[in-house]
Amino acid sequence: MSNGNERNLDHCLKCSTCHTQCPVVANYPDFPGPKQLGPELERLRLAKGQEKPLEIDESLALCTNCKRCDIACPHGVKPSYYNMKNKARLQGQSISKFRDWILAHNICWGKIGSKIPGLVNFALKFPLTKSVMGLMGIANRDFPKYLKQQIKIRNSKNDKKVLYYPGCYASFNEPEIIQATIDILEAYDFQVELASVNCCGTPVMSNGLLDEAREMAIKNTGVFLKYIREGYKIVTTCSSCGLTLKEEYTNIIPGTNSAELKQNVWDLFELLEEEEILPFNENKEKIKKAYYHVPCHLKAQGIGVPAANLLKKVAVKDLIIEDNYCCGIAGTFGFKKEKYPIAMAIGDPLFKDIKNSQVPFVITDCGTCKLQIMHGTSVPVKHPVVILRDYLKNSDTEKF
Ligand code: SF4
Ligand code: SF4
């Protein structure tokens, strides 16, 4: 079945607006950019009747899938979609196939790591482990620590029903995000269920494993639709998971099911905004200053910055909201040895801006943005839901 992207290929007027917004173009002049790799390469491929886009194959692997080109295009073309499809056509030729598979399946390592976190965290720091990973083409940088999930949920009944989908990062590396989300939703009278963890498919897609991503999308959509038809809203706290459920599934499995899912997925703060919930704590002074980094995949959802808006209203006096910069990590991109220097070069203006702002901490909704910002600045980074939950503790509502 054709989707909107297939039809809008000819809407590309070659204006190059997307090219000017691509962070890889800005930091790696040999990268042909979204216009050439996206609509132009696809047109060429179709005109020649080729199965694979052989002309500029290696460059495709440098697209981070940040979506900035899609956001920039004034004609509704999505260059990143063609990049993703053509990357998948080339995956069989990749010299880094094994390494990419390992990184794409972080859910497997997360499941093991969060069961025996002490052992796995120790092993990941071990010089021999790092050497083996280096030989496999994995960058020499810290991996996030694994943690065990110990979540308290009341399971109270209510008309407002939410299925909370936390995604891999919160599930395996920062379960505090899960607890904070449940605490807030329950405090404002939502009935919450926690979706059992299954990767949304973002890392699999970004690594060119499109057939596998399609299978995951079909399976996940089936599970979500059962809940939606029982009156649940699907809530996410990860920008990339949210974008994948809302937008990518409509690209890779176009049809009524993915369209129905898209209508029922909410970023947590988007939902609080919609429900006009403005939590407030009269007993607590506002946080003086913080820096909010807007993840590229939140921008691509087209919902503005609901977390930053709420925190600015209720919890942080001086919140610097910055949406110009990409942090550069792009999921697994910044963990690849040959791409690590590009990832760090992309993130450099953001790192400098954060350091110049002299803030005690940074806030962002994306787990991998957090890792990259901490790596590039050594400034602590927190998820907005954790900030909000901690701010609301001991408030008059007595709900926390
Ligand atoms: S994809 Fe959009 S922004 Fe890029 S060249 Fe074509 S019309 Fe311009
Ligand atoms: S998705 Fe990002 S990295 Fe890839 S071409 Fe578009 S702007 Fe460039």
C-alpha cells in the first residue's frame, strides 16, 4: 500500500532548504545531504528501475535519521523516509552489519542487563570488554548503567485510562522516569497500566533493518489497538518512541490501524496540556535556573514543547529553552566508532551553549540526548517528569 510519502516525491522543488538544516552536512562536507540522498536518489533509482541505489551508497549510512530535513521542507517532502528505505536496501552490503545488529537490538541487552545490573555494569567498564567492543567498531564511550525496575502502581479504577509505554531507555536504564510518570498520572486521577516492554523499533529502523521494524510495528500496533478500543490513551515519555508510534508506523505500515494508533498516542506533557492539568506546589520555591534541550524527535512530532511550557509556568523561574541544536548522538549513531567524531562535532555548539549558560542541570525528554549531553559537558541531565514529580513532593494536594 502506498503512503503519503510515496505520493509526495514529486513535490520536491529542489529548493535545498532541507540541505541547510542537516547537521551532518554542516559538519561533514562530503555528505551529499537530504535533497540528493532523499528525493533525488529515489527518483534516479525509480527512473533506472534499480533495486539498489548504488551511486552514493556509503553516504546513506551517515544520515542520523534526526528528521530535521523533514521539519524544514516547505513542501511536505520527507527526505529522511527515502534515506531510511534506501539504507535498508543497502543493509546487506554493510561491512558493519554485525556491529549494527548488536546496537539495534538494545532491548536484548537491556533485558539481560537489568536482571543482573551489577555484573553487566562492571563488565561494561572492564578494559577487555572495551577492547572487544572497539574491534567490533563500537566507540570508546560510556554506556548507560542498567538498573532493576521496582515500580509501584496502585491499579486504581478510573474513567480516564492510560496505557503507559515507557520504551527501552526508561525500562532498563532509568526506571525513575517510569515511577515519576505513574506518580503524576495517578495523582491526577488516571487509571494507569504499564505496557510490557517491547522495543518500538526506532533503533532497528535507523540501522536499516526495515523488514524487522515492520514486523515489530505490526505486532505493537495490534497490542496498542486492543487498549485503544477499550478507551485507553497511549502515553509516552520518550520523544523517539513517541515519534515512531505516531509517524513512522504510518510510513512503514500505512493503513487504518497505524492511522488509528497515531490519533491515540500522547506525549505525557501533551496530555497534561490537553487536560488542562497545571500541577502547582505552594510549599516549594521554584527552581532558579535550568536549560531545556528540545530533542529533534520531539520537534518532528509537531507538538511544540509541552514539558518546557509546563515547567516554565510552575517549577522553574529561568528556563532557557533551546531548540536550535542537535546533540548529535541520534540513538545508536554516536556509539559507532567511525561516526563518533561526527556525532561530537554536531553536538559541539550545544555543549558550548550549555557550558556558557552556567546552569546547574539540563532538562530533556530523550534518553540518548541525555547521554550525549552528559558526555559532552559533564553537566547533570534530568527528564522533565522527574523534575516535575520531585517539585510536587510535599505539595498541598497530598497526592505525592
Ligand atoms: S525535499 Fe523539500 S526542502 Fe528538500 S529540496 Fe525538496 S522541496 Fe526543498
Ligand atoms: S535525517 Fe537528519 S541527518 Fe538525515 S539527511 Fe535529514 S537532516 Fe540530515
